Amino acid sequence: MDRKPSPAEACEAAPDDAPVIRVRGLRTQFGSQVVHDGLDLDVRRGEILGVVGGSGSGKSVLMRSIIGLRRPDAGTIEVLGVDPHSDDADDQLHVERNTGVLFQDGALFSSLSVGENVQVPLKEHYAELPPSLRYELALLKVKLSGLPADAIDKLPSQLSGGMRKRAGLARALAMDPPLLFLDEPTAGLDPIGAAAFDDLTRTLQQALGLTVFLITHDLDTLYAICDRVAVLAERKVIAVAPIAEIERLDHPWVQDYFNGPRGRAAREAAERSSGDS
């Protein structure tokens, strides 16, 4: 009998243009409330995809379904060639080891230092690593996320909001995942801190070859770093395209969002930045 390829082998054998995330016919329902119905989405390898939508459109629910935290009521999901909701332990492990997640609130363990937080996934998946090596790997990720080296021994409560975001990012990068999920990464940051986080995201994406699934309501982020934008409305993804195409979409929410005062300001700022460079 032919041996079934491992998830890693199947992923490596996939064509370069195969989507790293493929969602078809997704239905998500909470009681009588239907959040998604017939939702389709492809995420391309190596892109930063911005995900937008009004309140209650199910952006975070979609992310949780993709990473395997919420089983869909109908439809299929593939992440790096496997079903994140599979009963096959190898498939589940493949998704866990190859995805990093920064939740909106950082989701850091308050009683653990930054370094201990970063080491949590390393301990879970690579328990055989010597503690000294885990510490060195954690320190590398802390620095990679733009934090000073001495932040590794601090508790989350000793950090500013922006530094906690970066600590959460360091933990998301602990396993060197090719796929990174960011849920409202600039929420609560001042404009300078938000712009710095955007720059860091783009730098890491290019340097590490990451694919980034980025949920945001920050128009500056969309214009600054997103290759494409997916719009959630009417329980579906109604469009996925570069932002210049999304702006022209004849849909009430899209027009209000992208062509209101904040949208115009973000677009003009992006055009000035592009002209300066």
C-alpha cells in the first residue's frame, strides 16, 4: 500500500501558486445568528492580506475557524494543504507548528515573564530542547520584534501597550511559522506606535517570507502594507483585491469606509509616502 504523504511533504509538493489558506462554503452560526454563510476565501503565499468588515461581520471568528479554534458548521478549510479541524493528529500538529497568532489583547500569561511567554510554544512542541537554548531562541525573537533585550525578564504588567503587542508578536514567531495571523495589531496604539508596528510587520514579512492574515480597522495600515484587502459583508467575502480596486467597489459599507474623511486622509498620506520614496 502506498504511504500517505506527511502534511509537510504534501505542503512542499504543492504548486507555488497554490493558496496557503483555502476556505470554501464556510457557514458559522451561533444559535439563530448566522455569521458566515457560503464564505469563500483564498490567501496567497507571501502576501499581506488585510481583512476588514463592519462590527459583527465575523472577522475574528473567521480567523479562529481557520486556525482550528472554532469548528465551522458547514464548508471546508485548508491551511498549508491540510484541514485544521481534522481528527488526524499529524494534520493538527502541522497547522499548530506552522502558524503564529497575535490575538488582539496580546493574550500573554500575566504571571510569566516575556521570555517565559515566548518559550510556551517551544516547550509544548520541542520539550527536548535544553532550557538554555530555549532562552536563547526566546531572546532572538524578542529582539526580532523590536524589544530591548532586557524586556525578556519583565512581566507583561511592566510593559507599555505597544511593548506588550511586540511581546505577543515575539511569541507568535517563536516556532518560525510561515503563516502569521494578526488580530487588530495596532488597536490602542498611538499613530507613531501604529506606524512603527506596520513597518515592523512589513519588514518581517519580507525578511522571513511570511504570509500574513491581518485583521484591522486601521486604514493607515491597509494603505501602508497590505497587498490585497478582503471585505466581509452580508455574511460573505464580497471582494478580495488590491486596495485601489476595493475603493471603487459599489457597496454602501465600502464607500462609507474607504471614501469617508478618514479614508481620504489615509489614502493621501499613503500617496505622499509613495511620492517621497
